[in-house]
Amino acid sequence: MQRSGQASATSLPIGSDADLAWVRQHVRQCAAQLGFGLVQQTKLVTAASELARNTLVYGGGGRVEVTPLDNGRSRGLSMSFIDSGPGIRDLELAMTDGYTTGGGLGLGLSGARRLVHEFSVDTEPGRGTTVTAVAWVAQVPASRPGVR
Amino acid sequence: MSEQDAAASAPQVVSSFLEQRKEQIAQRWADAALFRSVFTISRDEAVEACKAVVDALSEVAVSGQLENVSAPGFTDVRDQLGRMAATRTRAGSTPGQIADEVARLREPVVDLLREEFADPAGPQAHESALALTLLLGTLRLVVMETALDANAELIERQRQQLLEVATPVIKLWEGTVAVPLIGTLDSARSQVVMESLLEAIVDQRARYAILDITGVPTVDSLVAQHLMKTVAAARLMGAECIVSGIRPAIAQTIVQLGIDLGSVLTRASLADALAYALSRQGIEVSRADAGASAR
Amino acid sequence: MNQPTPGLPAQIPVLALGDVLLVSLQGELHDGMAEQLQHDITNRISTSRVTGVVIDISGVDMVDSFLGRVLAEIASTARLLAARTILAGMRPAVAITLVELGLTLPGLVTALDVDRAMELLSQRGS
């Protein structure tokens, strides 16, 4: 197993309903390849769906960058949702359960945050928003060649 | 010859020395504690193992990565070194003692190297001996690393086994499953409990699932939250969850913490919970002799 | 522009079994398809005698807050039109994720599978 042999970042557009389905499918595939269990895969795909929809509905579309990670001990997946929309004016409020301006259930940001291990939002009014979510494969030590 | 030339060629010298003297080195190492105590079947087996290590060292030397613990040359012997370290650990050696045993391999082979030179005390012999010492220092680190890795993996495996062993899902009746929880519930265990209970609901087509917490010493808000999540997930799948075995002290804590378990169906004991699940399915349990005496 | 998603019918079929509507969701679901389904079911309930709706999601590997909202709205709309909705066959991984997401769908009646859902409807119906 070579660390360098892993696929690098993939960028997918988010501009329509159908794109959301592609994002989900791609995240599912990456997560399965990286060795995420079924429950973790489902959490990742759901988080991706929530965040991609946010990008589409509030950011006016954008893109997602999906990157496999390996810190030597564990493998992970990073997803960055990038738009150049109006940005989020009150981040704290937007992260509150049930808060919505788009007619959904208001669980997009706050809910997605609970489904991953690391979560960060970078936003500036008028300049756009980047939401990054990272999850790690449940702690099983990375196998070394030859070590059993 | 300039000093730099000598430095650059030292690894090459070491590499060809290791290659040519493999048999002799192996013979000397085979009696060292590290090999002798691990390869106990025959001395030949130990000699073969030594040769494999010499081959690896030679390969690393020729690649010039004397100080690189992850040099590709080590790949082939990592498995063997790992097993050796694990055997020594099982025999009671500490990682420090194992490192000492590896260090003791140095002297015989450095002596052998010096004999190769016309002037064993000359600068060239010194240069090569230094390179070899460096290389063996790296070998020591590789052994340490594999030993620690093996330990970490063992601990992780045992942790996983403990998780699985500690949470059996039992079928109590057609359509009723139960998990008797014993010990402290942390996040990782709660996840395992939740997942195995939900899987059992599907496998057994269970309408009722009982979480028995008689054996759980304390319930804090985190544990309560995990219980409520499990109940909610089971409900989404179409099963009803019953929490049983809430001891008086725990009931008090729950109230004092202000945790609202109002949405959760509770019963005092596992037996009560089972009785509830049975009666909801229209199953009545009665003594056989009660019917006989009525006759 | 948009590539079609493989293995997707344009519309989700709604079967009528007596006075019960059975909908089987499979695989990837577009937002538009989910909304179309909501519309179709409401129409069917209002134009014919329907007392129950069973939505089988055993073939669905992800429910996000959007689909969750659509399902909850189908149930509330059906209730207003005097029909009961039962969500059947949710997979364990989907259930765990929904709960973590904070979506417990309290207004929805659930069942392990379609058989159980039909049983439930006939029990309360009689």
C-alpha cells in the first residue's frame, strides 16, 4: 500500500438537482474505497447532500472538492463546498438547529456538523462561503506492509 | 582520495561487504540472543533469518539511505522483525531490552568489517565502520517501530474484541430482542450497541427491542443522550424500544440532571419489559398447572 | 450540461392495492422527483378512495433533511385528507444518520417492512 498512490482531489460542479446526486454518488464511492464502514459512509453522503444543497440554494451554485486524506495512522475524507454567493451574515445563527431562510428544516449546517469529525466555515458577506467537512475512518491502525 | 569521496563510497563499501560476508555474519548473529531465542527449531533457521536481515541491510546501504527508517530495503524483513520483536515481548522483554539486543549485533559485524582493510585503524576503515554503525542504528529503530506497531495493533484488536464481546444482542422471543448493557457506556461502545441492536431488529424482524441497563453503574447526560438516540433510531425503523433496569439511584440522578426521558418507554426490570413486549403482541404467559388445577 | 443519473426512472411509480397506495423508493432520488412524488400522492388521495399510504424506503441508502421534510409533508397532507401514512423498511445506517442529523420525524408512523405496514393499516382500519 502506497500513500502516494492515492487519488488526489476531485472537483465537481454544483449547479442543479442532478449535480447533487452526482456529488452523493462520488462521495459514497470515495468513502467506500477509503474503508469507511456503512454507517460512516451514510453519514458522509448525508452531510455532503446537506452541504451541497446549501451551496446550491444559498450560494447560487458552486463546486465541491473531495480529497482523500492519510495522516499515516488513519485515512479520511475532506469535502470543501465552495460558492461565491452572498455569504452568511450571522454564522452563529446559521449554525443553530432549526434556523432557516430557505424553507428547509434548518438542519443543513448544524446537522452536517454532527455527522463529521471536523467542520469549519469560512464566509465573508458578499464574497462567498467555503464549508469544509472532514471525517476519519473509525480508529483502526493503518496497516503497514508486512506487519501483522 | 578526498574526504568527500570516501564518505560517498562508504555505503557502497558496506553494501558489498555485507553481500560478500553474508554467511560469516549470519553465523555470528545466529548465536545472539535476539535470533537464538526466536528461531528455536534449528540453528539453520536462525542463520536463514540472519541472512534475510543482512540482505535487507545491504540493499538499504546501496541505496545510500543509511538513516532512513522507511527505506524500501527494509520492507521485506519488516514482517520478520515484527515477529521477532513480538516473540521477545511475549517472553517478557521490554522494548528497551529488545533495543539492546539489536545493538549487540553491531560489534561482531563491525569487527569483521575492519578486518577487510589493510589498515584496520586507517581513515577508510573508520569511515566504513561509521557507515555500518549508522546503518545498524537505523535497524534498531526499525525493530523498535515494528514492536510498538505490533503492540498498538494488539491493543486496538483487543479493544474491538471487548466492544463486541461486551454487547451481545439476545433474541428473547419471536420479534423481541434485548441487549443487557454491562459496565461504563462511552461513545464508542454506545455506537456499537446502537448498530448491533438495529442490525438485530432487521435480522430478527423484531418489533420490540429492550435495552437493559441494570449493569450500568452510572447514567450521565451523555449516556442518557445515547440511549435516547438508540430509541429514536429504532423507532424510525419501525421497532419500539424499552429501557429496563433503571435502578433507584440512577432514576434519581436522571431527575437531578434534568434529563427528560419522557419520550422513552421504561420498565423496572428486564422481566417487566419482556412481559410488556409479549402482551403488546397478544402473547399471554401463564403457569401450566394453573390450567390443570382449574379442571 | 447536466448528465443524466444512471439507473433512474423519470418518475416514481405509485401502486394502488385496494385502498392503499404503495410507493417504493429506490436508490438515488432527485429533489425534483421527490417533490413530484409528493404532488402525485396528494392528487391520488384526493381523487380516489385512499385510506392508507405505504412508503417503502428499504431501497434508499440515504435520507437527508430535504427528503425527510418531503416524507413528513406527505404524511401531514395525507392526514388532512383522512389517509394514514406509514414509512416502511428504513435501513439501520439511515436511521442512525437521521438521528445524528437531528431529524427524528416524530409525526411519522414507521414499520419494519411493507408486510408489517399493511398489517398496521388493516388493524387500525377495522
